[in-house]
Amino acid sequence: MTEWDIKKLWILRTLAERGTVTATAEALHMTPSAVSQQLTNLARGLGVVLLEAQGRRVRLTDAAHLVLRHAEVVFAQLERADAELAGYLAGDAGEVRVGAFSTAVPALVVPAVAALRRTHPGVEVRVRETEAAEAYELLSAGGVDLALSLAAHAPTARDPRFTRVTLLEDPLDVALPPDHPLADAADLRLADLSGDPWIYGGSGPWSQIAVGACEAAGFVPEQAHSASGWTAILAMVEAGMGVALVPRMVSSRASGVAVRVLSRDRPTRHVIAAVRRGAESAPRVAHVLTALRAVADGSAPDPRSSKAGGLQHPAPPAIEARGPGRSPGSGREP
């Protein structure tokens, strides 16, 4: 029988993710020569060619991709074994490291942690605010146990490394200056704001979301100002400098602006959680996922509010939020 070396397979998988021997070495805290030597030994042990030179880089052969397809099954099974062993040794207790984008921390993670302290005090959650790309690199490398991101920024559902769980559909609302002529309109559509100056990021995913939503409504928005943080965006809206699309996770905590729920043409985004495939069977990870789902569907109380479900938006179509605070999330988009 062929000898399969888990460590060497992990190096091959990391090379497939990172693309170069140098980046693989940095990720695994090895030297490039050690990476090359391990992969040479793996190829010799399996009896196939795994890498081909392509200029100054290397590419994985068809045989390497075949090996990795089977290796992913092995990695997932080892994750399940690790989860079961951890459950056997520690029961429900243990640490879960969560990587989450900025707006998800106050809207999802903090209420979930508060709920876990009551229901499963043995579960210790450590939070790391991170962008989606970094979160999945950390998740794959074992730096975090659970990643929260927008579905648009996540690896595909076919990626064998991860198990994805859809948490919620996050609608996009419109933030208007308090004295905007349409702040009290009975029926607001995105197209009604085609003549207004808009505020959104200069580049990146959120810029694409904002422009795409407006184009779908029949117009190209005039970008009056560019900002990458919600505190800055909402401050400019409050000052009458423009209007902005704001995700519900932010708008439900906004103050000083009129937040309007679009009656039609309402764009949405989806928030997902991901774990390494097989790790979802670990009791402590399962408890965190359950707590996040409860917050997302509104069945877990927000510790900062007397209302249940911190993500629910008030029912009336026009809401003017006023107050001295303005901290729905000062992090960058999304």
C-alpha cells in the first residue's frame, strides 16, 4: 500500500492555496528548501509527479489535484476525530477562536458570546476582527476555528476544505439626512434617489455592491464622497452631504440619520459562518454556531437592549434615529 504522510500532504495543500513555494514556507514557518524537499519526498513516496515548473513558479499536476481530492477527505475525517476526542476529554468546554468582519462583531458575535456565558459558560470565545480573505487563510491554517463573512467574499460551497452555514440575509437600507425631502415619504424606491449625491467606498466589494444596486434600479449613482468606515459615512449623511446604502446590521444601530426601508428594489447580502470541514461536530464549535444562529434569527436577546433580536429593524417604513451616540460600527466596510 502507498505510504501517505499527513504532514507532507498538508504542505501540498498549502502550496495549492498559496501558489508559491516561498508563500507556503512563510505560512508554515519553514524554509523554501525544506518545503521543496518535503514535496520531493512526497512525490517519490507516491510514485507520481506532483509539480511542474512554470516560469519562476510551479503548477500542480493532474496527479497532485487527484491526491488533494482524497487528502481533503482525510483532513475532514481528522477534524471530526479531533472534535470527538476534544469532546470526550473536555465535554462542552473549550476555546473557540472566531474571525469576523467588523460589522458582524457587535451585531452577531457579541450577543452570541453573551448568550453562551449563560447557557454554556465552559465555552470561551476569542474574537479576532479580520477581513474575509484573511479569515479564510486563518481558518485553513488553523489560526481560527470559525470565520464569519459575506457569502460574496467566501470560498464557494464546493470548496472541500470548509463547511458553510448561512446565518442571515442582511437587507440594505437607505440612510438619509434627517431633513431630506423623502425622509417621511410613504413609499421609497432606490430610483427616487437617483438625483442625490451618494457616499460609498472608493473601491472594493462594498463599492461594487452600492453601484450594482443603483444600476439595477436604473441609474448610476453620483459619488460625492468616498469613505470606508460606517462612522464616517453616517456622519456625512447626518451632515446632509449625501445619502448611502447601509446594511441592516449597521442601520439598526444608527443614530442621527433617517433610516428608510426600501419598499421595492431592495438589495440584500448574505452572511455566512464557515468552519473546517469536520470541525462542526465539536461540541464547543456547535454551541457557538447555535448561538450565532439564534442571534441571526432574532431568538437570542441583545444584552444591550430590552428587545429580542438585535438584528430586527423597526416595523415602520421611516425611522429617524437621533441621539448623541453614533457607533453602529466604526470598522471598515462591509
